[in-house]
Amino acid sequence: MTSRLLQRSLGSPDYDGIRQALRNDTSTPVIGVRGAEVRVAVLPLFTHDGRQAVRVSSTVPLTHVLVGEDSASGTDVTLLVPEVTAPRVLTLESRDDAGLVGSTEITITPQRKWSVFVVHHSHLDIGYTDPQGTVLRHHLDYLDAALRLAEETASWPDDAKFRWTVESSMPALKWLDARPADQVERFAALARAGVIEVTALPFQLHTEACSTEELYRQLRFTTQLQEKYGFATKSAMHTDVPGAVVGVIDALNAAGVRYLAAAHNWAGRSVPYLHGGDKLTRPFRWRAPSGQEVIVWFTDTPHGMAYMEGNTVGLTDSYELADDLLPRYLSALASRGYPYGPGTFGWQGPDAPREPYELDVLHLRVQGAHADNAGPSIVPAAIARRWNEQWAFPRLRSAVNSDFFEHVEERYHDRLAVHEGDWTDWWADGLGSGARPLGYVRRAQSALRVAETLHTIAGADATEQIDEAYDKVALFNEHTWGAANPWQDAEEAGDSGGLQWTRKSSGAYDAQDDAADLLHAAARRFGAALSDRGVADPSALASFAVFNPGTESRTDVVRAFLPRDVVRTDVPIALVDARTGETIPHHEEFVDPVDWPTRPIGRHLHAVVPEVPGYGYARIDVVRGASQAPEPVEPDLGGVIENEFYRVTYDVREGVIRSIFDKAAGRELVNDGAAAGFGQYVYDQYATAPHFNHLSGHVGAHDRTLLGDRAIGRNATIVKAQRTAVGEKLVVELQGKGVDWLRTTIELHNGVPRLDLTYQLAKQGTPAKEAVFLAFPFASGPATAWELTGGVGGPDVPRVPGSAEYMLPIRHWIAFEDPELTVAWATLEAPLVQLGTIHMPYAPFPPTLDEEPGTVYSWALNNIWDTNFPSQQQGETTFRYSIMSSPGIEGRRLGTRAAAGLTDQFVGALLTSSPDAVKSFVSVDHPDVLVTSLGQKSDNELVVRLQSLAAEPVEVTVRLPGLRQASVSAGLERELRSLVVSADSVKVRLPACGVAAIWGTCE
């Protein structure tokens, strides 16, 4: 009685409730007399002798007779009739000991003959159900069990043999490294035979948090498995996370993978059925701008439970339960959009309209128990064995993941719908729950590209260390960010939130430290290598090679450290551009041993270096100066700073940037009439309670009722107004809810056509549901393009139906274009944005403000999740942004330039001699093609990684000094194709938004 009370009150049925809903939804009441109800279901069940099944259930035991065909007694019986090819009417009589209870006519209809591929796997949450190490050790144990079960069932009929799909390859890779050689060979033999399949993704990723290079590197093991163990990686699985970036398609193809099984767990945090999800037929062909495709199956219900389908219909429990439920499930798929009615799982949302499933083949996931991280079980295979002995159809096949796709591709490929573009992830909002470590990871992604490039130019192979650091980055981007109950701090199980988040976040900090270490070492190796090639210059006290890790030549600021033991701090210096002999103005900041006894002593030099070639350097010489560099001037600027390009006005009373005036265009960039001021701090609190697991799945927000409070930054004070030889800046401090303090730094550098903004806040920890936004209202039309992992999005760029629309997880930039001016906004640490308004964070995500097409709201942080993600965050956190504007430049090009100031900062490498004054190590001749990094593969073989942002295929000439031989691949290591080398150059054709790697042998 108590359990019924709670179930009916809370609206979250357990499996019994779900299964009863399925029974009710797939049967028709036909007789109701004398207190008895009789229901009938015509189901897709066929015997080996050509009969089909009718299931009859009654609330009391009765004898049920299909007149002239079959009869049976009980409360749930199966009656058999000859298979029909057209509807046939029969009479059903139900009797008890007293005689006829009731009689009715029923129609027997033709049924599909299904083939069901039962794919047994374990959904890998690295955490959630237990601390991370415990989970991974269990998954290695599961592979031991899978090996035993495969051998135990080797003599069974082929369709019933135990088969195991390793959903995430990381446990398999660890297992192969940790087990004796004979076990490893048995595993490899089963993999070669198709009994065990290792799929492509190392773990389940928030792919939008990945950089493009990171995504490709996480698939590098596929080649290693083929070469070392002799089995191919054919398919991938994407579980739990409801969405994936468009770049996944090209990355999988480059790894030789053409199949993707997605199992989306909507869990009340998404409403795909309100955004075209009903048009997403399955399976479908998912196509990238490059033209590459993967065939996708996604296991879908409108409100959750996606990857527990097989468990829901009894395939983990018993033959009897599966015999009852599986035919009903197939019948529901064939006759209605979703197999369950509205609200079955307790999540908010209506019954979604959808066409019935049209094929007679099904991919059905099953796990060994009703839980994430469940181990393998012999039960599904045993059920398949008994099932196929009893029934001709549905035919159950214990299968690995790729078996289903090969069947579909052979029979249905040309009739599958094609969908294009980004499959925007509804769970991406969770990235904001760990803003500080996420920011560290995003900095590491940029630093690793630069570090590998500089190591390569210096002749050092840092591939192994770079890969290890990328693996740490990816582990943070893995989808499990915390325990089932993240606010608890137990030592095991789903309450181990404190332990799990400590390990998760420490991985992010380790990754950033590794990246910083690698970049630190790379800069010094680079400087030493150049010094070895140079000659002594007696007029120079020291020199720097200012390296530009961006593709385009550009003018930008460099920050470099000049140690006291190289040039004494009392010696006045000047900086001279070795290319021209002209003096470059600079600013010095001394590290005084009295103030900083724990840091290297010397001076930090800031200078703007003009037109440093992309992937090249310009030499800057340090010479004796006539006097010490001027001290910063701290005039009363009245809240205004400027350079040649912009004049920026800060409104102290309102605590916002009032104006950004583009001097060249004669144009104001700020929409002064917007609801929010430019750069305004916006703090939202929601009237929902913390510490209720999956609460957000039960909360519906159709208006602003649950917006408990909204506050902005106030009491602004300009604490620093500074002019140096390099530029001008303002530092403003404000007060705001949710923070101990809030600081805004606004900078313009002389000669640099970019505005740089830095926001630092000391976040107060609270379990209250909250969000922080920074507003950027532009005086422009709507956004026209934005950067994605492996692609470029935009309002006219296709997206997979059902994708999230109220928010965008971008890589770095958004562009706004009108006939007179293009404006670009870029972010480093904070990838989540909302365009035009701020939405409520609960489905169906209604807006809280009138739409303003030119406004970007950077969703800096939140704690709106009730499970899996951290329930609160605190501490000093930094968010950096850049803004550029220019007439006549395409949005994606200006966006790339704006982001370069954040992601491709100049590196100043100290030299001990004077090498060439300027040099470029690689260049491309197309403005939409980027060199993302250089890698070292052997003493004289380099890899040049390219990424196109163009919306159409392009041909690009790549110049690499000393190039003698070259080949190209679409990914990191597969299918090399030779190129013709001419004058140190090769021509390469890249598909739209495509990626390529050039492998070059150089002198």
C-alpha cells in the first residue's frame, strides 16, 4: 500500500509500472462482465509451423476459446491461429465454471516478422555508481567474465551464443595491458571471430567539450588494435549523452568506423519532440559537410530510459517475462510513435507525435542488470536460445554492435533518411557546473597544440607526452562528472560525490599543468634550437624569437620574461625589431625579490610585435637603452580608453560598458537600448530545491514562475586606469550576489584591432540552484556563424532534428554580419552561450526576456543539475573574451582572428644568439584553412594538421621548407595517399569543414 501511495504521488513508476503500462497500451479490452475484464493483443509472434499468436489476458482465470482454432485456460494465455496475410475475423469466447462469461469478435491482422539484434554491453560511467577506480576495475572483471561466458556458450546455436560489445574501449585497452598473454590471445581470437567487439570511443564524451584534435586523438588506438591484435574497430557507441558534435562523423570515418549506436537518455533535461525530433527516423544516415557519413541507430523514448530497452522488456530477467513483453514492445513500435504512453517514466512532457517504426529489424540494447556499470550475464543469451527454439519470429540474435549495422546497410541503405549537421547536446548545460576546471581544460587544449608545434620545430618528438596530456583532457570531458548524489561525501557507491569530484577536477588541473609544462619546455627547446643556428651579435644583450602559433600573420602583444642573470634589472633596455631595425615600445614589470622571493627574478616584458608570420617567428633584440622604460601613467581617464581602432567607455554608475566605438567604421558596436548592459554580470537563482536526485526531470517551467531572483553587478569602482607604451586598460571592481568580489579588466593594445575583456570572480559556494551570465548586446543583426568542434554552425546550417535550440555549446567564436560590418565575439574558458535571451533552465526552457537577436549571453556557470554534475562550485574563476570588427570580412574568418588572441597567444622564446630575423615554418594559401599543429613522427618526418572552416571543398597549397616527400590522410594515421611535391609545396584538397594531415619528409 505504501509503495502504491508513493508511486502514484511521485509519478515515477518502477519497472513493474512501466511494464504494466506497456501491457495496457498494447492490448484492447473486449469483454467486461461479472467483474471480469478480458483484453486481447494480436502480436508479431510466429511458430515454426506457420501459426501466429493472439494473447488473451483476464483479471480472473477463464477458459478462452478462439472458435474453430484454439483454446487455453488461465489469466494470461497464448492462442495460435494460422498465419494471415489479410485481416481475418474470429470469435472469442471466454468461459468459467458457470458457463459463458462473454463473447466478441476480434480481428486477426498480419504481423511483421522481426529480426531483433540483442546487443549486450555495459554502459560505462567512469564514476556515478562508485568512485572512478572501483568502476574501472569492475569493468576489467567484466571482460574476464565475458571471456568465460563466450567459451561456455561456444557450442550453442550461433544466434544464441553469448556475445559482448565493449561499449567504451578504455576498459578493453587496460585489460589487454593487464592480462596474461594467453588470455589476451583468447580475447583477440574472439574479437576476430565477431564474438566480442571493441567499439571506437574510449569512453562516453561530451563531444562539444572536445577540441577537434582531441577528438581525433581519442580514436588513435583503432589502428593499434588492428596492427597488434588483428581485429578491426567497425562501430562506435554513444550512450546516455543526448547529442554529439558534427565533427564526430569525420573523426569516426578517419578511424575506419562507419556505424554509430546512440542511446540518448533524455532524463527530463530535454524536449527533442518540440524541435523536430519526431522527424528523426531510425536508423538514419548522418552526414557531415565533408560528405562523409555514418549510419546511426539511436535508441529513443521521449522521456528517458533509452539504453535500458532490453532490460525493460525482460531480457535480463527471465524467458517468461521476455515472452510476455518483447512481442508487445514490437507491436507498439509498429503501431505508434513511441512504445510507451506519456509520463511513463515520470519526466515532464506530453506524448510526442511520431510515425511508427517502419523496419522489421531492431537494435535492442541489454545490460546484465537494471543499472549503469552492470556486468555481463548469460541470461540474455539463454533467453535467445530458448526463444528461437519456441518461435520462428521474432528471431533473436545475440549480436555485437556492428552485426545490426551490417544487416541494415546491406538491405536498407538507400532507403534510410539522411540528416546533416550538428546534433546539439541537450546535456551540454552541465559543462557550466564545473566552470573553473573546464576553463583549465580549454586552456590546456590550446597550449598542447602550441607545445607540440614548438617541440617539433626544435626537432624533439613529444608525441607520447602530448597524447597522455590529451587523454587527461578527454577524461575530464567524459560525461560522468560526479556521483549519482553529488552532494554526498561517502567513500563508496552513488553517494561518493566528494571523492568523485575531487578526482575528476584534479584530472583537469593535472592536464593543464601537463600542458603548461610541455609548453614551458617547448619554448626553451625552440629557443635553444634557434640559438644553435644563429651567430653571436655583440650589440644585443639578449634576443627573443616571438612565435605566432596562429595560421595568419598578425600583430599582437607578446609577454616574455627576461631573467636578471641574463640582463641585470638596473640596466636600461630597448627592444629592436631585427627585421627592420626599428625600436618597439615596451612595458616592463619587475619581479622584486622582496615582494616575490619565491619566483624567478627579472622583468616581464610586454610589447606589441607587428606582423609576425603564421607558424613562424620574428626576432626581437634586447639592446642597451638610453633610459629605463617609462613607468605606467595612471591618469583619470574618466572611464574611457582607446587605441587606433576603438574607443571604449565604461559607465561606472550602471556597471557596464556603455560604448565600443569602431573608429575606422564610424560605428557603435554596443546596443545601448538592450535589456542588459554590455559586459553586465547577471545572477539568477531558481525557486527549486537542491539535493533531490533528478529533480529537474520532474520540473516543468512554462513561464518565469521558477525564476526566484535575478540580480546584476552593482557599485562599480574603477580601481586602476593605466596607460603604458603598449596600450591602455581599466580595472573595475563590482559587488554582486553569488560572489565575494567581481573584477572586470578592459584592455586595448596599440596596433592591435581587438578589445580584450577579462572577468574574474570569487564564487561563493551554495547548493541553491543558480546561474551566472555575462551579457554582450551588439548593435547588429542576429548571429550568422559560430565555431563547432569539427564544423561551423549558423542559423541556416542544417542540424539534426530534435537538437537543443535554447543554448549553444561553441568552441570559441560567434560572428555577426551585416552589409557594412562584421563583428566577432570570442570566448576562451566558457563555451556555453544563449543567443538573444536568457532561458529558464527547465524544460521546455521558456525565455525570460524579449528576444534581442544581437545579444550573446555567455552562460559562465551554473549548478542546475540534481545528479551526475557537481551540486555547487566556488573559488576564484576567470573568463576571458575578445571582440573584433571589420567591414567586408567573412564572419568565420574574423571569428578565427578574434579567437586567436585567446587561443594562439604569441610565445617569446629567449635566445642566446641571433638566428634569422624572421622565418615561417609552414604556410597555407587559403584564408579558411587553418594549420592546427605540427607533429614529429621521426627524425625527419613531420605531420602538418589542417582544418578547413569553408562551407565548400577547397584546394590549398601547403608550403613546408625543405619538403621532399609528402602524403596525406583524412585523419591522424590511416590511408596515406602520396602527394606531388613542387618547390617545397604540395596541393591538398579538403572537403567542406574537413580535416587532413600531411606527412612530410624534410631535409
